[in-house]
Amino acid sequence: MAGRIEDYALIGDMQTAALVCRDGTVDWLCLPRFDSHAIFAGLLGTEDHGFWRLGPAHASDTEPPRAARRGYRGDSLVLESEWDTPRGTVRVTDFMPPRDGAPQLTRIVEGVSGRVPMRSTLRMRFSYGRITPWVHKVDGRTVAVAGPDSVWLDSETETYGKNLTTYSDFTVAPGDRVAFTIQWQPSHKDQPPLPDPEGALVATQDFWREWVEHCTYHGPYREAVVRSLITLKALTYAPTGGIVAAPTTSLPEEIGGVRNWDYRYTWLRDAAITLSSLLRTGYREEARAWREWLLRAVAGDPENLQIMYGIAGERELGEAELDWLPGYENSGPVRVGNGAAHQLQLDVYGEVTEALHLAHMTGLARNDYASLLQLKLIRYLEGHWDEPDEGIWEVRGPRRHFVHSKVMAWVAVDRTIKLIESGDADGPLEKWRDLRDDIHRDVCEKGYDKERNTFTQSYGSKELDASLLLIPQMGFLPPDDKRVIGTIEAIQRELSTEDGFILRYPTDGDDAGVDGLPGDEGAFLACSFWMADDLAMIGRVDEARKLFEKLLALRNDLGLLAEEWDPRLQRQVGNFPQAFSHVPLIDTALRLTASGAYGG
């Protein structure tokens, strides 16, 4: 059985990623890309669906011992796990070197004290656990082949096969170092070069050290901010600049529920806010790469802007269910692809325009096509901003006039007006100033409940929505506006858990709610960070700091966050790690630091 979501560590090479459990098991790895088929899918099923365990030998593979200590080596994605056993202490170092050739996952075992018997148990199952590959030896190397894929195992110890699994048994004493590496290669190609594990370790550490040195944030929350930045960098697909929302699919928003989605794609919204956080902390190269990815993805067809694309800009992300996988803790179905790709979500225009605006304001070199794209997006919004849509939460129920979508349409127009006013683009200023005023007036008249002094989820509704917390952050209204303060306080009353964390919107248990889905979900972590931001903006800085630090305490021991927090089960839920959680962590840390609202 897979571990709890917070039991996992992330390692990656900025083209794909693996999740390593506290017991030394790699339960998730897609090769060669984030969105490729998994060769280890035990996370969403059983050990029969693929895993790789490396740790102290023990009597039963069903209950492997958990590491006594683990952590990343400095500011890097090099994971170190240590076990204390009756026979001594052993350390395993896991990492994926930034790619120059075949993708690699390297695991180095090091004896610390005593003499510790070790075992590697490698069960490769291709196509999300459905296909058992042909495993054989070639020139002394172990290779697994199925269809177009091959995975090569190189080890300094002897391996043997048993029950369609590859094993290696060995013992380490102080100073011993034993390395294992797997590499993916198209099966029609010659075998990949022999790996250099120790050299790859040095190169990986150097890469991360040099990258982190560019961070411009040096405030009191630096540890949390840097770990979040490293996580966001790890979710960036280096060849194109696309940013995945998470490296996993179908980790449930409710244990045992059906709210299970594939997040291994580039949402324009998630990528845009990720870009904003990177820019605010000194990372312009990532901003430039994402802007180029955006221009390629949208090229020639901005009127049909999708809310998400593949990591190389692919448009077709057809959704399917993998019925041979039971799902994480039997939370089915397991889905790949995402049918929300062709939804209408008008807020995306605002997020993209805001990201382009921030890039422009922080001195990123001008790109004429980026400015042209921005103008085209506003021309589209002119005729469509007043339509109902599926909104930020991708509801699968009827379209509505979501207030957040209208606010972000206003943001798109407002930022484009600023671009024209700066002299870096030409457009009908007066016409678009009128459009900006029209949208603002429409929202304030139709999306605001005067009796309750709060904005609502959609025009004419009584429900609240945590996305309304972005109204002051986007500049739609000033923080001291009574309607803003009323909305913040209403969300605290109606969408807050007992722990003070924030739900996205009301759900209706067994009945389909506004999102068209049955079941409930946990507190959405991004929304809780937004609440901390808003509290700081309206002067309740001590309250903001306390909420922020409670949110930091939800991170696992490695500083990682999933999408949501289940207040009933007191555990993380949803895809992991989640960019949409780590981005607002960074933003809130920056705001609290600027306000001086942090503990001694």
C-alpha cells in the first residue's frame, strides 16, 4: 500500500519527476516526460503496478522499515535518507541529474556505521502498471523492454530475477558506496552510455547551488520560500519552459472520492502565477522561457485560447480512465488526460495578461509578439467577457457568470491599458477605458450582495467563493473598501474550517453541487494563503502571520505541499507537490516580510 501523501519526497530533472516514500520506495515515475506513461505506478495501485524499493533488508517486503531521518542536501533536490538498524546505520542518496542525454534516476547507498544488509527490489511495469516488460541481460547490464520503451539498470552489485522482479542483496560497512542507476531509452536505439553516479551527484548539487544563488529574497521565511522555488523549478519542463501544475495524476481531493484529476499539464493560470512568483524572486530566465512557450502554444489562434496545454504546447489532452488501477487508497477512477482543456474560463485571460504585465514591469526584454498577443486577447474579451463560463475551479456543472472570471477580465483590460499608456503598444485607449468601467460596474451591481455586504460566487447566487479574496490583490477594489472587508469576513464565517483554513466553495456531500460533482474536499491551501494575504492588506497583520505560520506547519518534513488539507483526517490530499500551493506561499511570505509582520 502506498504511503500517505506527505510521506513522499520529490526528486526530478526538470523533465520528469519521481516520488520517493519514507521507506525508500519509488512509487511514481513517468519516463521520459512528466506526462509519459508511468513505469512505477504503485502510488495509484499496488506493488504489482511497479515500484523500486532500496533500503535495509528485512524479513518481509510488506512492511519495510521507514527512514529515521531524511532531508534534502542543502538547497537542492538531492534527497538523503538514513536508517538506524540493529546492525548499524546506512544512508541512501536519491537524485535525478539535470538531463544531458538519457533520463536517469540514481540511488547511492553509503555505509555509516556497522555492517548493514541491504536489498534493492525493482519491479518495472510499463504503461501505468499494465505491461510486464521483457527483462534480460545485455553486456552484463540489465534491460527491461516493452514496445517503444527500454529501461536500463546499472548496478555495482549482482542482480537476479525472481517472480518477475529484479533483486540485489549486499552489505555495506562504513565508507562503502554502492550505486544503482536506471536510464530510459527508446527501445530501438543502442544502449545508453554507462552512467557516472558520483560525477552526476556533484553536477546535480552544483546545478542547484548555482540556481538558488539567484534568489533575491532574504527575509525571515527564506527556508520555506527557497524550498518552494526549487519545487517550482522542478515542475518546469526545461526543453520548452512549460510548467506542470503537479507531477502526478489522480491523487484524490477526498480520500475514497471521485475528484481525481491529471495535473501533468500546463495550465495557463497556474503557470502565469508561477511566473509571477519567480519574477518577484529574481528568476527572469524562467519568465523568458515561459513567455516563449506561451507564444508558441497560442500562436495563430489566440481567439481559441485553451485553459491548458501539454508541456510542449500540445492541444489535445483527451481524458481517459485506467480501469486496471484501483486508485490511491481506492480513490477511483484514475484519470489520464484532462477533459477540462476545452472549457471556457474567462479568468485565464486576466492571469496571462497580468503575467505579461509583470514581466514587462520587471524589465524583461520587450517582445513585440507578446504585446500583439495581449491586444488580441482583449479584442476577444470585448465580445465575450459578459458570457457565463466554467470559472477558475473548472466546474463540470452548468456555466455561470462567475464573479472571479469577470474580475480577471477587468484585470486583462486594465493591464493592457497600462501597456498602451506606457507607449509600448497601440490600441483604442478610450474604448478600452470604457470597457474597463463597464466590467467594473457590472460586477459591482450584479455580483455583490448588499444585504450581506459580500461579493458572491456568481451573479444572483448566495454562495461564496474563496477566489473573491483576489479582488483586492488584483487592484479591482482597494483593501479598505467596505465591500472587500465584508467579503473577507463573510468567507471567514462561511468557508472556514475549525482550524481556520479556507474551503474553495460549498460542496454538497453525496449530491452534485455547483461544480457538478458529488462528494466533498479538503481546505484548498492556495485559498488559505490568499486569506493571509488579504488579512495583511486590511491591516490585520498579526492574524495574517498566525494563519501563514499555521499553513507552513502543514508542510511535510521536506517543506512540500499537496493541493489541499483534509481537516477531518488531518492529512494532505490532492496532487503532490502542487505549484498552486507553493506559489501563494511565496507571495504571502513576500507580503508579510514587506509589512514586517513576522515573528521574532
